[in-house]
Amino acid sequence: MSLLTLILQALIYPGLLTMILLVILTQWYVRKISGRIQFRRGPTRTGPTGILQPLADFIKLLSKEDVVNKYGLKYSPLAAIVLAIGSLISLSLVTPLAITPIHAPYDFLIIAYAILLAPFALAYLALSAPNPYSSIASGRYLALLISADPAYIATHLVPVILAAKYFNTYFSTYLTSTVSHRLWTVSLTSAIAMAISSVAGFLSLMAVLMIKPFDFPEAETELYWGLFTELGGPRLAMGFFLKFLEKIVFPLIYVMLFLGGVWPAEPGSWLASTIVVLIKYVVLLTLITVIDNSMPRFRPDQGVRFLWKYCYTLALLGLAVAILS
């Protein structure tokens, strides 16, 4: 891949500009689905059927003054958020959305670090302001991450190990996605490991994204506005952008590893692969949104206990089966 192609992919497609567009469309879609479930109309005023309302909200926040608490951190939280946004946008280059996806042996390790950076950047942004509500929410969020992230990464490791064993994909996430549909049928032990890990992966995905019942760090009625209590203007805009970027990249990776990736399209067919992956992503996002609007909220101790008792158990069991298969 030439340097020019890499820059164009990073800045235009499927990088920065495309991710901005997907964040707008995703937020609009989630708000519309949530509105229907709650017997509301959702956004309607800005743009056709309200589709430009997320963009209008984002521009409004960016245009406001960046007010920072006297005892808060001013620059380092913004640097952390920008770095996290950049890391997630870079992950779009390893998905089938890219015209020329980037991959290398053992790139799973780099991708895992990039995935973990985003949620901890959100926690750092919330902790940068001395507010009791945001401090409590950050503590809950860190407890949630400690309980969910290791299981989340462990579940991703299962298809990567199986694909490397059966198809010589060299522990590459993208190459794993090209054969992930075959991991369900290549052997009985592989199918069992994939089934167990897909369940654990979905539960940990919900926890990392703070989907009900794992949204206790936000808990609006208890903590005012949770992680975002002290934030406003550009800081709130960047925090929201990162949060919705997570709702794009993390489910895409789940689709790549557990829902067959580009199958039934051929890996070399970019347009067909993109359409298939996006359809699967929309179905998964719809399911997550419906669950988020239907489930009650765990108490912090209940959520942490559930993750350690069930999610960790399933993740480690799936990993053990994959290693021993």
C-alpha cells in the first residue's frame, strides 16, 4: 500500500470523514429506535426526518466556550480523548470497510491496546473535573471496565487462535475475519469455543458500551449525568463523539470475529463485503438498542458480580476450549 493510499483511507474513507458521517447516522438511528420504543418520535426538526439533529447538536457544543473548573485539568483530558478517537478511527482501516485493509502477523495485540484506550480516556475525561457526581460515576466506570475488559479481549482472542490454528492467519484480526464463518463448522470443539465466546463477547460488549443493564456509571437519576456531569461545550462534544465512535467500531469487530465477517461475500470483493458487514452491523446495533431500552439497570455490585461470575467464566472456558482444540 502506498503512503498516499494510506493517508486517503485514514482521512476520508473509511477513516475520519466516514467515521464522522457514521457517528451522525448511528446516533440518529439509535435515537429514532429509542423514541419508537418509548412512544416518542425522536429527532424530527433538523434535516429530513431529523437526520441532521446529531450534527446540529455537535456543532452547537463545539461552538460554546470551553469552561474548565479552576481545580480541573485543562489540556491533558482533551489530548487523551483526541488520542482515543484517533486510535478508534485507525481501527477502521483493519475492517472490511477499507478498500485495502491493513493487516500484519500478531496485529491483534496492537488492536487490543487501541480498543482499551478509548474507555479509559472517557474515565480520565470525567475524572479531570473535581465533581462528586462525576467522581462516583468514574469509580463505577473503572470498576465496570476492570470487570469487563479482560473478558472482552479474551473472547476476541478465541477466533484469532482458532483461525491461526486451522487457516494460518498469523493472529491477524482482519485475516481472521475472512475465515471466521468457517470456524463454526471446521470442528466440533471449534464450534463449541465460538458459541461460548460469542455469548461472553456479547455480554462484555454490552458492558464496555454501558448498555443496560450495565449503565450504572451513567445512572442519571442517581448521579445527575454520570461521567458527563461536569462537562460542557467542546469537552462534552468530544466525549459524546468518542462514546458513539465506540458504538461503531466495537460492534464492527464483533461482526468480523463472531458473525461471519464478510460472508457470504468474497473477501476480495470490496463493495459486496462492505454491504454485508454494514447490514450485520445495523442488525447488531438494533438488537443492542432494543435491549438498552428494555432492560432495567443493575446496581454497581450486581453488575460487577454478574460479569465476574458469568462473563469471566464463559470467556475463560471458551479460551480454554480454543487452546485445547
